[in-house]
Amino acid sequence: MSAHRVVALVSAPQGSFELGCVAGVFNADRYRFTICAERPGPIRTVQGFDLVAPTGLRALDHADTIVIPGWLPNDRQPSPAVLRALRRAHDRGARLVSICSGAFALAATGLLDGRRITTHWRYCDDLQHRFPAVQVDPDVLYIDHGDIATSAGSGTGYDLCLQLVRNDHGAAYAARIARRMVMPPHREGGQVQYRADDEPPPGESLAALLDWANEHLAEPIGIGELAARSNVSARTLARRFTDQLGTAPGQWLLAQRIARTRVLLEETDLPIETIATRTGLSSATNLRRRFQKAVGTTPSAYRRSFRGTKSPDWSSSM
């Protein structure tokens, strides 16, 4: 199987963090990553140092995935050559991805018209005003349509890139990349964006509770148990989940159990009943029903689709 070609389209001033998220995730054995610019050569970064783009826009003609890791200033109109290259790539089947302000460049192509997309919460109103045919959602981390995907602020680019890996090669492979980067393996795209004024008051952060829940998914924990561990009422806990994660406690728990199920289906030959027990889904019947609704296929079909894939070799990408 040939490596999936990922090309990041950079431009000055380039945000190095956004680009680093893309490079970190796709620096793996099943991908071939490079950067390009409209004109090859040194590219000034927001942080004040230069990086070198070795190739020009012709690199986009051979890319399987094209990522725009930010576009600053966001009122800068992409050149006709850039717009033609992006449209041409999309027409031949390449996947187009934007991180943060990169959505402005994608929107300028017209390919986002009529689509629900996202960007950094600070830019949402501006993006909607400049491109009224686009449906801007300010309250999610990322949106993946398959052929086009967009993420919110800088750090959510990591979440979106991992989601793309998960789509390409499964949850287990994506989790290995996350472990290599010492990052959490999965955040749902529907979680709300964090805003500067959204930090929870002292003592109300869910971080420790979420870590505990992920370590005890096999147990029959529910809202009552989570509320008791937090020393709050179920209603207060539900409010904190909505405020901090944009979802209900039960929905969050189910998403974690489905994610764990995917990994076990990909990496083990355990019977469905055993996987149901290990993920807290209680029975094979319940697992099949929940999995079908969440993933759109049966556990057996999902497992078959990942048979024969090899484990990643990090020795050449560390």
C-alpha cells in the first residue's frame, strides 16, 4: 500500500504551531508529508523565524490530502493561482483541510458554499460576513465532510488531523500516534470550542473526573456515580458537561466506550461479548446496536475492514 501524500500549503506569516500539529500527526509510516508554498523558498513565521518551502503549487497536483494550517492576515485574498490549484485538487478527489484561519483561504475557493464549517471562535463572525454562502458553526472543534474538513482554533487542528488518521487507518493506529505525541487520543468534533473567558471556576474542572472515567469504562458507571465522585448533584454535573464539553455525561461516556470498542476490534480477536464487558456496554446485543448507530456499520464488518493492516513503525519518524 503506497503512502498517503499529505501536503501543507504554507504562506507568510505562517503560524508554526498549526503547522507543527499537522507535521506531528502525519510524520508516520503510512503517510508522506511535505510542505509547499506559492513560491518555493524561505517563509517567515508568526514567531519570527523562517522555514523553507521546498516546492511550489505543483506539489498540490499529487497530494491526497492538502492542509492549510492558518491563513494570515485572514483578509488576504489568495492569488488566482492558489485558488485554481485548490479547486483542481478537489476536482480530482484530494481531501482539503483547514486549521484555524485557513478556512478563509478555503472559503475563497467557493468550495465551502452551502456547507457547515468552523474556524477559531474569534474569526467566526468575520468569516460569516465575508462569505455569507458558508454556514459557520462557532461552537464545535472540527467538522469533517470527508472531502473537506475544517477545525477551530490552533490546537484543534491536532484533533482534526487525528480524526482524519482515524478515518484512514482506524482508531488503534490514531491512538498510537497520540501516544507518541503524548496527547489525548480523541476529542469529538461536536465538543464546544474553548474560549478565553470560558475557564471553569476553581474546583469545577472535569479533567480529573474524565481521566478516572476513562480508566473505569468496564465498570457500570453512570451519571450518578460521576456526580458522586464530584460531590455534586446530577443536575450540576450535567451543567458542567454542557458548559465544558458541549455534551451530556451519558453521551460522553458512550462516545468513550465506542472509541474503546473500535480499538479492541482493530487490535484483538476478542469475542464481541468480551469486548462488551471490557467497554462497559454490558452485552453483545447492546454493543452491536450502539456501535451500528454511532459508526454506521456492524462490529464484525468494522473488524474485517482492519484485518491485515500492519502496526506503525515509528523508528523512521521519531
